[in-house]
Amino acid sequence: MFINQQISKLLIFLLFFNIFSSIAQTVEDVPLNNIVINEIPKPVSSLIFEDFSGNEINLKDYRGNLIILNFWATWCAPCKKEMPSLDILYQDESFKNLQIFAVNVEKPNTLKTKKFFNNLSIKKLNIFFDSNLNLVKGFKLRGVPTTVLINKKGEEFAKILGEVDFQNKKFVKWLSKYD
């Protein structure tokens, strides 16, 4: 009887230890306080948006790449603050399969968006538009900036709500696991 109680206590201890260490590990792995990581990545359907010239871009054509969809607007102060760090991330040559789409959610205005990028000295990022709101609806966006992370299998594995420093070392290290 005494041995059974000891075994039961040991099993309960191990169960709680396992649960709490899992929780601690999960918190430790989250690189930002405003990121939502999907336990089970969500498949992304074929979504159409436009490049700067108005040509259609289909998200499914970029499977096999780590995709960052960053949704922004010219009037958004946090978007303005984070855009240079996103541009620097895109220039990081240690990422071999990174594709970044900076998607403006306003009515397409090439002069206004180009001026926004020029004022921030953006070098590598290109401007994209979502004039039919396919991406906004598909990802159920509630505001800008919002960044959606899509793995090589074409699945949304995380979403960043609000501003982020894309040069945050912990974030870059975490993101590189998906490259």
C-alpha cells in the first residue's frame, strides 16, 4: 500500500512537472510579446493581390519560401516606424528562402506609397496592394500594422499584431528556423 502511494505521488509530480516545463518552454520560445503562434499551422488558400504595376500576384506561387506578409498604410505611425527594420531583414543574406510582401491596405496610390518608401530610404522592399481586400478578408485583419508569417508548406504559423522591430535578435533567430 505504501509503495502504491509513493508511486502515485511520483506520477502526479512527474505529470505536473511535465506540464509546467512545457508551459515554460512555450513562453521561452515566443520571440515577441505581440506574436500569436498557431499550435497547428493554418493552410493558406490561393489569394490574389497586386504588385506596384497592377499585375496579379498569387500567394500559392510562392510555396517553398518563408513568406512575410506585412500589412501597412501610409497614415500609420507604427508602420512607418517598423518598415525600415523590415527592409533590413529582407536584405539579410543569411535567409535563403525569404519572400517579403509589404502590402498597402489603402486604395492603391502609387505616388503616395512610393513617397512613403522614399522618405524611409527603403532599398529592397517592393510595394504591393490589396485593392480587392482578398488578403484582408482571408487573414481577417483588424488593423495595421499586422504581419502574417507563412511557412514553406504554405501554412500560416504565426501572426504579429502591431508594431515589431524586425531586427530583434531573438525574433530573427526564431524566424531563421523556418527558412
